[in-house]
Amino acid sequence: DAKTTQPNSMESNEEEPVHLPCNHSTISGTDYIHWYRQLPSQGPEYVIHGLTSNVNNRMASLAIAEDRKSSTLILHRATLRDAAVYYCILVNTNAGKSTFGDGTTLTVKP
Amino acid sequence: SQTIHQWPATLVQPVGSPLSLECTVEGTSNPNLYWYRQAAGRGLQLLFYSVGIGQISSEVPQNLSASRPQDRQFILSSKKLLLSDSGFYLCAWSLNYGYTFGSGTRLTVV
């Protein structure tokens, strides 16, 4: 299964936008790009996913590069509750499993 | 709606004791089921996954085993716990795309 690369940590100020990058240079044509976030002592929760086109939902936006080798999770206005570890993974329904890296720890400063 | 139940939330066990963690899913049929372990400050390590009853794939050699006696039940076991088995254990399910995680079990082996 293909791997992803994310920065270990990022900081943001409250009420400002946050752009969390993810590289997935070995992505295959049938891999979906998924983002999850994990609060302390909780299981990860789904944030957003996409295949080729940019996606928006109530939680975030996902910008996917044209060659699909990278993507960016966008939180339009960070709040203190957005402080979490964010994971970018590739999901292929044929593979049956995905690899989670160490993710990006987002710190939001008031 | 689909829900996933995982228990207990916390567990302290002596070295050499057995382990049984149970995970059940409601509201879906024939899901893929997963057991992950997370060390402090690290990402998720896939331990086992199952695509059907009695079908278990092990990702890493270890002191643990998994079983799927029913379609929506996934059990993680050990005959004799080691100190290195301590960690945060997460059960998850997926169907077609994406993952839904349980709330996790924090296991401390003493």
C-alpha cells in the first residue's frame, strides 16, 4: 500500500486558516485520499476524502494537486477544538488496508 | 446508522496474564475489520485485519492474535501479556471506503 508524508507538526493562530500538506508521490489511480483527525485519547475521526477534484464539507476543504501526488487539507478558520493529530492516508478498496503514518500535530494558539 | 463498540476503555493487566479485547459493529454487514495499536505520540500500527468471518491477516509478528467468530465481532487476544504490549488499541471497520474507529482501549501491562 502506498505511503504518505506529512510534516510532524504545525502551528496556527485561532481564527486563521490552516493548510496541512501531504505528499503521496506513489499514489495509484484507484487510491482515494482520506484525511482523519485524532483528539487525545480518542479514535481518529473522518474529516474528508477525495479522488481527483477538490472537495468541501462542513469541516474542511481538500485541495488535490493535478498530478494527485500531493494534497492539502484546509481548515478555513482554526479553532482551539481543531488542535489534533491529522492523518493523511490512501484508501484503496481493493487493498483492504491502509497505512497511517505519524500524522501532523496541529497546535492552535489563542 | 452504523456504530462501533469497543471495550473496556482502560485496562491494567499484569505481565503474563491473558488478554481479550472485543469490538462489535452495528448497522452494517460484512465490513472489513481492523485492530490497530498506537504507542504514545506515534501513529497507528496495523496489527490485524479481516475481510470476513474466520479470515484474519496478521501484519506484524507479535504476541497477539485475532479472531472473527461472527460477521460483526472482532476479538484481540493474548495468552501471556508482555510489557511491550502496552498501548492504545483501536478497532475500526470499513465498507467500500473510509474507516470508522472505536473509542479505543488503553492497555497498561505492569
